[in-house]
Amino acid sequence: MSKLRVAVLGARGRIGSEAVRAVEAADDMELVAALGRDDKLESLTDSGAQVVVELTTPASVMDNLDFCVRHGIHAVVGTTGWTDERLAQLNTWLSGSPGTGVLIAPNFSIGAVLTMKFAQQAARYFESVEVIELHHPNKADAPSGTAARTAQLIAEARREAGCAPQPDATATALDGARGADVDGIPVHSVRLRGLLAHQEVLLGGEGETLTIRHDSLHHSSFMPGILLGARRVATTPGLTFGLENFLDLN
Amino acid sequence: MSKLRVAVLGARGRIGSEAVRAVEAADDMELVAALGRDDKLESLTDSGAQVVVELTTPASVMDNLDFCVRHGIHAVVGTTGWTDERLAQLNTWLSGSPGTGVLIAPNFSIGAVLTMKFAQQAARYFESVEVIELHHPNKADAPSGTAARTAQLIAEARREAGCAPQPDATATALDGARGADVDGIPVHSVRLRGLLAHQEVLLGGEGETLTIRHDSLHHSSFMPGILLGARRVATTPGLTFGLENFLDLN
Amino acid sequence: MSKLRVAVLGARGRIGSEAVRAVEAADDMELVAALGRDDKLESLTDSGAQVVVELTTPASVMDNLDFCVRHGIHAVVGTTGWTDERLAQLNTWLSGSPGTGVLIAPNFSIGAVLTMKFAQQAARYFESVEVIELHHPNKADAPSGTAARTAQLIAEARREAGCAPQPDATATALDGARGADVDGIPVHSVRLRGLLAHQEVLLGGEGETLTIRHDSLHHSSFMPGILLGARRVATTPGLTFGLENFLDLN
Amino acid sequence: MSKLRVAVLGARGRIGSEAVRAVEAADDMELVAALGRDDKLESLTDSGAQVVVELTTPASVMDNLDFCVRHGIHAVVGTTGWTDERLAQLNTWLSGSPGTGVLIAPNFSIGAVLTMKFAQQAARYFESVEVIELHHPNKADAPSGTAARTAQLIAEARREAGCAPQPDATATALDGARGADVDGIPVHSVRLRGLLAHQEVLLGGEGETLTIRHDSLHHSSFMPGILLGARRVATTPGLTFGLENFLDLN
């Protein structure tokens, strides 16, 4: 079987250099280009890249994708900063190149994506749901973006299923004890030296609890998701938003 | 809205009496009969039961279901001891009563069912999977039936996805340290005073782990699943095996 | 060896009746009296009780202890409502009966007592400490009294050791995300159907974390501590406050 | 206050180079020498080192300590391979230099040391104790040395306290399900990609469980223990074995 020809854009960044190594280590892929800030995009076509892993910056991602789509090169995109305008622009480009696929993923960690998915699926079947996220103490925001997003997905699933409000008899509380309220879901943020990035979704019903916990110990956790994206984007024309769409969950 | 007319068979057993209370407490249900060992099945038709919750014994379940199916009463069955012969017999009865539904569930705990389902879905996306089950020290078998079943489902999912064998460099080990081997999946059994029934599925990939944990603190945890089964069995003709088929997981 | 002669006061209450059974089941004890609200205290002397387990109410505990101390009967006290005045009164009585011992314990769960003790001991050796307590949703206060007390003990230990303030770079936070501030220690309260009473102390330092978790699944968890108290109070004259003083931690 | 003058031996190794950085970063210490394999020990006396951190190899540690003790330089030793003969030799040297202190520690992680200590203290107060250790899948031995040592300390504490054997009604078990038997304590070894080094001690009694968990995410976790050792060894003449002796646990 011929190998998938993969190029990495942003190859000298922290995640990018890890992606270079991951592509090189994958049996079914060949790394055909690894471009940094000043390298020419023509290397992509010259090298016959079939899929580009785009890990640059919001300032350069649109030019890069314009080039890829025009040349029928599929793209897996980790760069952030997506607005409705940018997505619309990208869709326009893609409509002119019907066989080309682009995957944009806010999170390439399969564990994080599955945690959100499972939390969303389970949410309607339990009376109570709360989220605890735990991070290193240098983090500036609380709760984490992932925890806030998880809580919103849970809240949405519960609304759609017509769940009753969560039971909570708290009458006397210290300020903050019951956590932040994200769309009706309590979210608690722990900041502890020695931790990296962790999240727990606790679901409770009559006589039982279900806990889904994700521990992220290294940003290398993005690599399996990036490789999985690269393998599938070539056969998924158009724009896909979110890695969960590439997971077979049945 | 008219209430669902529900009867309980085995109403004086430990689970059965709890089911009686659960049906009585449900807003959308009416308990129309609660039968013990010596009560006549005719009470079911007399009372106009639409759904029967069958929580008796392998010795009586077939007669009970024969009666129910013949009279078009749907059934939610927690009684165990199902063989291929019994299932075939039941299917024959059901083919003669096309509008009637029967749900047989080895486990009515929604948390347990979701744990198995999620473990199965996630299994192919991680290099390593192990199962830890923890129970009170009066339990006679190790591992638990649920843990063994979970491990088998995981192994099956990994085979289907063509996963590589799990990495394990263990060269020197004390007997038993690495757990029991269930179809290639290590399963560890903890027996501890103070515990009831708990299970953890640990999945590990590059730089991250995902843990799905179910804690069962009381057999009242079967009630939400029994009620959910009762609500859905009336609109699901034929035989359904496993509560997971009645959960909307998308 | 002759058995310890034990009486229970408040023997018909929820905890009291459990204590009656626990004393009866203990090999080294004999239950000589089990008194309810209207029973005469003279039964204690008549029956030759050596140790009384006092599980009544703040309204009757002082009269009961007055009687016990005057008759040289040791006491293990679970009744709450202790003020400085009451303690002073009890000490006066005890000074008139030098061989008699009284143990008052706010918590007879050995697991809860050890959690507090270990948290206190470990607190000075880690940069970060947070407390998560998790209870059933019918609980009226947040955080729990035990969690608040644990946080205070931790804060005290850190002050005495001259620890620096905990690192926390949080700049943008939703209200409540970072928990309640109890004496500088963040405390998070989770309320979830299916839970009973649980507490986790998380300690984090460079490259490592230590977690001490207590799960209380039944108030029978008080019995081992009550029996341990009964065994040791007879040889510990005077007033002892807190079960931790009867644990050998070296 | 004058700073403690500290030297590092084995300064170019993985742990040694980290120790160099940790000493430099400590407000109360001055790094006066950082010696690799070929450097002369005389640098220690020339630089006026008060404490040496010894992180070399079994082949060189004895010569290094001979030199240190002869010159009254205290030592904190992480090098392994200690036999009774070596310890006797070291004690002879120390008896000739009465003011000098040497700390040898098999484990400098404060979390690991506290986990063992707490497990040992709590072991006698619970009916059941089991140990789960979880490591990356490249580990060659199972269980880990730390888990085996922890189990032995627990077993010893239970023997001294005259504890009854653990309850376990297991009658039918798959091979290995109940873990390895280390001195009567079941020990379970999990090997999972994404993990580093983790250990859980589970203690269970009537109606409650206590869990002590240590997560080691980086070998930087040794640094606080090494610094603590350096601070205290100067005022602790003679040989001290084990970091726990330098922790104030009361």
C-alpha cells in the first residue's frame, strides 16, 4: 500500500515539531515537507503533499488554506481563531474544489473529545451532573475553556431531553462553595502545583454515579488525533468541524 | 395525558418491592397490580395492565411471559437464566403477537450499561485498556460478571478495529500482579470492606488517559432503568435484549 | 479475659441501636444495659457498667455524664452541642473522680479522623492544597462542617510551618469557579444524587500530587471508632476531645 | 541570614542537573560546586561546601562519602545499592567525625514517602487493605518496588497490631484476578500508555473507605525532598536512612 504523503506547516513550533516526529513515526505516512515561517508554500505542491497539517497562527492560516484548497491538498487544522466570517470564506473556497477536505479541530486530544461526547450522551439519564476541572496554578482562566464547553454541551443535552432542574437543597453556603454556574451546570476549578490538565464529569442518579475523567499529561496527546484526522480527511470532502465527527462511535 | 398502567411480578422480593415503590412514585405511571408467588396471573388482565415488570425467578418467568405475550401485555424482564432455547421460545410467542414488546436486560443500572457502551466505543482509540472492579469482600467470584463482560466487549471492539496488542514490557512479575487475562484485557479484582460494587475502565494513549468509573451504592440504582424500560417497551414490538438499545446515544 | 461491661444510652436512636448491635457483636464486650429516653440511670450502676456509650441529645447529655462520673463509669460521647461552659463543668466533675475517663468525639469515623490528621501533617510539604467534598443533594450547608474543619486544620498547619501563599495565577474567573475560601484554602462542594458523604484533600508539589480521599457509605462507619473509644477510655482518665487522640500514629 | 553552601556530585546526570537548577533557585542556598564524573573532589573543600548532594553511581558513592565525611561535609545521598557492609563502613567513618550527618534516601519524593507512612499508620484500623500501582507500559517489573515495599510496611503494621486476616470470600477466580500476594496484602499492577508512576492504597472498614493516592508526573518531584534533606542534614549528625525521618509528622 502506498503511504499517505503528509506535510506539516508550522513545523518548528512546539506542537508542529512533535507532529513532524509523529508523521515520521507512522507506518502508513511519509513526511514530504516540513515548513516553517519563511518557507514557500510551493514546497507543498512540489513535494506532492496529499494532506497538510496546519499548525501555524491565525495570521497565516487563511493564506495557507487558500493555497491548499486551490491545489486540492486536504488539510487538518489546529490553528485557532475561527470566526463565522473565516468559516464562510473557507466554505466558499471548498465549494470551488469539491473533492477537497478540511478538518478544523479545537481539540485534537481523543480523550478530551470522547469525554465531551460521553458526557453529552449520558447527561439526560442522570438527575445530577457537575464538572470538576483541575489544572496547574499558572493557568489564567477559570473554568477552563474545555470545561465551560463541556458544561454547555451537557446543559444543551438536558434541555433537549426535557430534564428537570438538578436537585440541590443548599440553604446556607459560603460564597463559591457550589462552584461556577455554567448554563445551570456547576463547574469547579482546582489549581494545584504538580497537575497539568485534567477534567472530571460526575453524573449521579438514584443509587449510582458515573464518572468520566480525562487526564492530559503531555501535549503529545494531540498526535493520535492529528494522525487520525490526516488519514480520514482525504476521504471526507468539504469542511468538518470537530474531531468527534471522525470517530466511529456506535 | 393518561398514565401508563404497570404491574409488578415478584412484588415481594427485594428488587420487586423497590420496583413497586418506584412505579408508585412515577408521575406518568399507575401501579395496577403487584403480584407475589401465589397470586393469579389473571389479575394482570383484570387490572388492565399495559406493561409488566417481571422480577421473579427462572422457574416462573417463562409461564409469566407466555401469559403476558398472549394477552398483548408488554414486559420488562430482570429475571436471569436466559438460554438460546428460552429466547427462541419467546421469539416464537412474540411472532404470534406482533404488537407486543419484551425487554430483557441483564443489568438495569444505566450507569453500568453506559460504562460498557462507552468502554466499547473508546477501546479502539487507545493503545492500552485495563479494567479494575472493586466489590465488598463477601463476593464469591472474581472478576465480577460485569467486569468480565466489559473486558470481552472491549476485546471485541479492538479486534474489529484491528488494534495492535497492548504494549507491556513486564519481564519480571509476581504471580497475579498483572491481573486476570480476559480475552487479552487485564482485569483486576479488589475486595474491600466498606465497598459495594464499583468498576473502572482505564484507557491510555500517548500523553493522556481516559477513565470511566461506575459506582453502584444501592440496588435502587436499577429503578430508573426499569422505569425507562417500561416507558419504551410498549412502542418497541418484538424482543429487545439489553437496556442499551433503549438509550438514545447520539 | 473478662469482657468489658458496656451500656448504651440513647439505645433506640438510629446510631444508638446500631451501637447496641456493635457492642453485642464485639468479642471482648458484654452489653449490660441499653437505655432509652425514659429509662432510669440507676440501671447503669445496677448492671455494673464499666463504660457508657452516650448517644442521646444535648438536652440530656450533661445529666447523664454527671451520673456516670459520680459513679466512676467511663463514657464515650457522640452527642454534640459542646460549649466552653459545658466542657468546664465536665472537667470540674472529672477532677472530683480522678480515675474516670470521658471521650468526646465530634466524629467517630476513623476514616474521617485519619483524613483530617494526614491532611494536617502533609499540608506543610506541598505548595498547593485544595479540598473537594461531595454529598447527596439534600444537604443544606456547603461546605460540609468536616470540610470546613479540615481546611482550617490545613491552614493552621501551613501558618505554623511558615508556608508561602498558594500559587494561583487566575486572572479571569467565573464567580465561584475557584471554590469557597476557608482560611486561604479553596473548598469545593459537589452535590450529586447517588452520593452519601465523601471528601478529597488534594496536595500538589513540584511534579507530584498526593490525594487523601474518604468515602463514607453508611453511618455504620461510626461503630469501629465507638468500640475503639470504649476500649481505651477506661485507661485514659480525664477528658479527651477527639478520637484522633486514641489512635496510635507512629 | 547566610546561605547554605551546597555542592552537587553527579551534576551532569538527569537528576543531578535538575538538582543543580533546584539549588540555584532556592533562596536559602548557594550552589558552590557542580561536579561531573572527571572532576576532582577537592573542589568541594576549595569551594567551602557545607552539604553535598550525592547523585552518582554505586561505583563511586563510597569514595565520595569517604571524602565528605573526612572533611566534615554533610551529605544527602540518592545513589542506590546500599548493602549492610556498605552501611557498616559508612557508620565507621561517621563515628570518626561526630558532627557530620549523612541522609540516605531510597525515595526523595515527599508524596511517596508520606503515602507509605500514612498507609502504615492507617493499616491497623481497617479490615481490608489493597494496593494498586499504575505505571507506563515500558516498566519491566510488577509490582513496582515502591508498591512491594508499601505492602510489606502495611503487613508489618497489621501483624504488630494483631489484626485479623483480611476478609475475602472469593471462591471462584480467574488466575491473577485477585492480584499478587505480598505478605498477605493484594497488590495489583496496571500498565497503561500515558501514565508515569502512580500508586493507590485502599483501606476499607465497616461503611467507609480511605484512599491514599500518589501521582508522580515528573522526576522533578524529587527536588523538594532533596532540598529539605540538605537543610536538615547539617543539624542531624550520624546516619539517617529514609526521608521520612526528616518530616515533622505530629
